[in-house]
Amino acid sequence: MPDSLIYELIDGGGGRDVRRGSLRVVLNYVVPPSMEKLDRGYVDLRPMTAIGFMGMGKTVFFTQITRLLKTRLKRRFGEEALALASKSIVDLVEYIRDNPDLLRGRKAVVLFVDDMFYQGVSTERSKAKELAEKYYSDIRHKPEELGFNTGVLYTFFAGQRYSKIPPFFRNTPIIVFKPLIAVDRYEKGILLDVLDYRKDDLSKAYANLMLEILATAAKLYYQTWDDRVKSITVIRPAWDWPFIYIQTDVPNPGKVFDIFVPYNYSGVYDETDTRKAIDNLVAIQYYIAGVLTGLKIRDHGVYTLSVSDIRKLVRNVLGIGFNNNKLNTDTINKSLKLINDKSLNKFIEEKLGKPLT
């Protein structure tokens, strides 16, 4: 493929044999046509997947979509969409479980998973992948349990290799491609099959053309360091031919997404902390840190904590990555029963120099 075609596409000329389009197809997919469709008594799901090399604009693409979505929902319906980003669907679900007030009064929530590798590759069986699949299979009902029971839930996934994304996640009605080169035959075959709309000779030739455009754009970036080629975007609706969209807008994710949930917030991706707890020295260190944390909380007048509060303390303050299956209500309640309240109160009174009220 001649390099000149890429620049002709970017500049808006040439490429007569290439079908070009706008974001209208995507926006019609994500923006409800009426308030009745936005608020119709149940949670509607609108997933989308983006594929491309690292640094080629997958996050920027979804940032643009999220910003346009938030703007249009606000302007048309007066609704404020909540947008959260993370590397894991498990971390996102656990975060909104711990912060249910975020969903109160919402009619639109965006969950952006920024790297699907963290869900576990398709050939891998792990606790993390099992939880990710379980949560996503029930994703419409997870927020419903917390009060978000009418509106639209958007799940946006980004990944570097289509074949490595578990089929359960990559099966979305719209797939977006940023510059990439299918180095191995297996990946190339899968991408061509996805881009092949009608499964006939013309459609196969067109799929090859689209893949060549993406590969040439990636090659140009790596050879010339030209950031303009990142604007090349191929959008493939499940119901239509793929088309080229030139993304010239580069919004800042930090100004669009309301919350960035830290990786392994759930604690499911690393169980080393729980294994370390067997070591007496490590256990003692955590006990001391826990006591000092508790004293500081009491010193500032906080005397009662919910189960959710305790989870946040263990994860964020003490930095112990337990997931909710281990750090459940029963475990927390059993832990609280181990505390000798009389001795604890006496110790606090001695430190404060006054009786507890």
C-alpha cells in the first residue's frame, strides 16, 4: 500500500475506493433518541471494543466518545453521566460496590476497561479471569443491586490483540481498529474475518484493504514518528461494512473520566499479600499498622465503621489486596469479635487523657 494514500485519507482527499464515514454511526449507537429510551425501567447495555498497538489512540478514541456522550446526554436530557476507567472490570465492579452512592440518581454510567490483557488471556484459567467473566455476564444486574436500575450502562474495552481478548468480551456490536500490524498469520486471519462483512470475494478484498491501511499507518508511525497517522480509525459495525474515520480530536482522559480506579483495587490479581500473612513478622507489621490506624481514627472522633469502611481501610490504608470473596462480611464480623473492647477503651482513654464518651 502506498504511503501517500494514508496522508490523502488524513488530509480528506483521495482514497476513492475506501469507504469513509463519521462518528454518527457510533453516536447513534450510544446516545438514546429520547428520554423514554434512556429511562425505560431497566438497564440497557451498550458495549464496544477497540483494538490497536500500544500508544495508537485507543484510549483517546474512547475518551472522545465518552466526552461526546456526556455532552449530549446533558444537553438533550439534563442527565449527568458517570464515567469510570480502570484496567479491570473486576476492579470497576468492586469499586462501585464499595461506593454505591456514586450511582444514586444516575441514568448513564460508563465503564472503560483500558487494557483487556488484565482480564486474562483466552487460554488462561485463573481466578481473575473467572471473576471477570462472571461479573461481565451479569454486568447489567450488578449496578441494579446498588440502585442503578434504569438507564444505560456503557462498557468500553481496549486491547492490543484481538485474538488475546477472551471471546466473551470481544463480541461487541461495534469494533474499532487503530493502527496495527498483524505480524502472525493467526492474528491476521482473525482480523480479516472480523472485517469481512459479507463473506464474498469483494468483501474479502475490502477487508484486506482495511487491514493494509492499518498496517501502513502503523509502519509510518514507527518509521517517521508522525503522530498524524494515529488519526486513522477503522470502525466496523456488526451490521455494515467497515469504514474509515479520521479522528482529529484528541481530548484529555483526565478531564473526561470522573474516576480512575487503581489496578488491583479488588485484590484479585495478586494473592501474595494473603500468603505473606502466614509469616509471623509480616503479620505483626500489619497488626501494628492496624492498631495505629485505629487509634488515629478514634483520635479524630470516628467510633463506628461499616463493613464497606473496613474494606477501604484494609485495601487502601493498609495496602492489603484482599478481594471481596475473602474480605467478606462474615470474616470482618469474626475479626471484630476478637477485639477486647474493655481493654481497648481503657488503652485509648490512657492515650487521650480523658474518658471516652
